[in-house]
Amino acid sequence: QVQLVESGGGLVQAGGSLRLPCVASGNIFSINAMGWYRQAPGKQRELVATITSSGSTNYADSVKGRWTISRDNAKNTVYLQMNSLKPEDTAVYYCNLQQLKYGYWGQGTQVTVSS
């Protein structure tokens, strides 16, 4: 079993910053990919950013240059540093872990950006 716990969400003004940590626990393998997805009201869940255990990253075009994903493998933690936030970034942000053929999700954390 794998558990993912996100935190760090909240209300922020446009142009502000937030940092979302996600801690994974349980049966974690050394080779995996972790990432962040988001879902806005009335929209499908979409990829925000991913990072492999070797450090390779992938970003959605909408966040490139504004946000940074990083991880601490010793702590099984992935971070999403969100800068220059926009109202359209408002969504529930979900942490994801992919290992072997299985995917796991956190419960989500709300990010609201006011204009």
C-alpha cells in the first residue's frame, strides 16, 4: 500500500507564490515517478508536472517558466513551487506516484488564486 499526503494549498493573490509538498509512505520503490495534477471545477484532471526518481522533469506548457517540481528521494517527498500564480491556476491539486504498473493518488489540496 502507498499513501500520499499533500499540503500547502490555500488562498493567494495573483502574482503570489505557494509551495506544495507531497509525502509518500508505505511500499515505495526506488524507481518511480511522482507528479502533480490539477482539476478545476467543470474540467478534467490535467497534468501539471512530473519528475522521475532520476530527476527528469516534464511540465505542462501552461506552467513552464513559472513553476518548478523537485523531489527529495530520501524523504519520499515531491514539491511543487508555484510562482507568478494566476486566477486560472485555481484548482484542486493532486499528488500522483507511478511505480511498476500502479498509480496512486493523494486526497488533493485546494489552491485558490484571487484576481
